[in-house]
Amino acid sequence: MPSTTEGNLRSVVSLWRYPVKSLMGEELNATEVTERGLLGDRAYALVDSSDGKVATAKNPRKWPGLFDFHAAFVEPPRAARKAPPVRITLPDGTAVTSEQRDLNQILSKVLRCEVTLGTTQPGAAAAEEYWPDMEGLDHRDTVTDFTLPEETFFDCAVVHLLTTATLDRLRELYPQGRFEVRRFRPNIVVQLGSGEKGFVENDWIRRTVHVGDEVRLNITGPCARCVMTTISQGDLPKDPGILRTAAQNNKANVGVYAAVERGGTIHRGDQIRLE
């Protein structure tokens, strides 16, 4: 059973799903978890009609403003069924849905690039990532291609987990930066007790995390961050110092990736324990 000692108590403080890759998502009170992560997460993506590459905020030079779009399901997704229609709110507040015949034309006009909204297909999709010239990173202002895991729109793994201790440590290191959850787009945010500080989840790698009564996650590795964490969104300003701080103090990692060993339902407030 989870420890009841305040210093060791860990619990889910928030849950996030992103129906369309690289658009803003929706906060949840509870969700089903399958072998493909939180049900409905990254079910859709925008695809460049000219080259077939997936639109991603990892390349803000090509895709500026993706974080000005919000996506939410019209109805809750259900296991073993195709993803339900999605509602996309445009930067001007207009709402459109994936059921509209003219959806792609509307999105293309706003993005100034011919795109289609698609679901995952057999094989592996490709995308591009921009690497800024920044102290602490071994890159020099370049754009590289990368391949997504087959039949998904995930960058690497199906679950991204982040602790509040890591955010608190980054704030200590760079007080003028706004290290908020939405900059890092995790699925599960874990609140830690007062006894755990620093980049705690680094020590969870290759261990199993139990979430609530049902779900078991295998922590597979660190989550390497990129330029998308520095992009402005809503009232958050553009801030290269966000990524620089992570690079200089934690090898550019913020949070960890996980694979689903056993699915089930998780809720905000569920307790967390390490095996």
C-alpha cells in the first residue's frame, strides 16, 4: 500500500490529454489508460499536404502559432472504437469540428499552409524538429527529421510523467522563468510530499510506477526537451531560458517517459507508489 508518511506521499495532481498533436489539449478528472497511453491522446494530427510530414510545435519556424489552437473531443472516446470527432477552437475563438467538409480548407487558410487533419495510419510518420543554437545543447541552429513510433503521433513514448518537484527545482534555478505544466505537455503530473526535492523522477527510470488500484507504468527513460518548451502560449511569454535552464542542469530532460504495463482507469487524486 502507498506510504501514509507526508514526506513520501505521492498523488496525481492533474491529467492531460491532447486529441490533436501539438495543439492545446484538455485537462481531465479521470481517464482510461490503454497500451497506447491515455485513451484518445494524440489521436489526430495535422499533416502537411506537400510533403506528408506531421505538423509539430517542435519546428516553430515552419509551424508558428500551433499553441493558439485548442482541441477537445466532441464526446468522450471509448476503447475499441475509432476516435470520436474533435472540436478545434481557432485563434480567433471560432470553433470547427472534424465532421465539417470544409475543415481542411479552414485550417489551411489560418495556418497559411495546405494541411489535412488525419488519424494514425499503418507505418511510421515523419516530422521535423528545430534545434536552436543555445548554450548547454550540442546543436547549432539546425532542422532535423525524425520518425514517430509506428501507427502513432507520439514523439517517443505513449505516456509522459512529470513531478512537481522538478518544476519547483527549475523555478529555483531560474526564478524569472515561468515553469508551468502547460509548457511541458505531460499526461500525468505527480504531486510529491515535502520530503522529495529536485529532479526526483530521474531515479524512477527502469522502475514500475503504480497509479491508483489498476494502472502500472514502466518508466523507460528521461524526456528530452526541445524548443517547443520556450514558445509563447496564452499569457506565457517566449522564453529561451526555460530550455537553457533544463539543458544546463538536467541534460535538457524534464520528466520521464513510460510504457503501459497494465491499463485501467486513473483519477486525479490517485496515489502513486514505486515498485
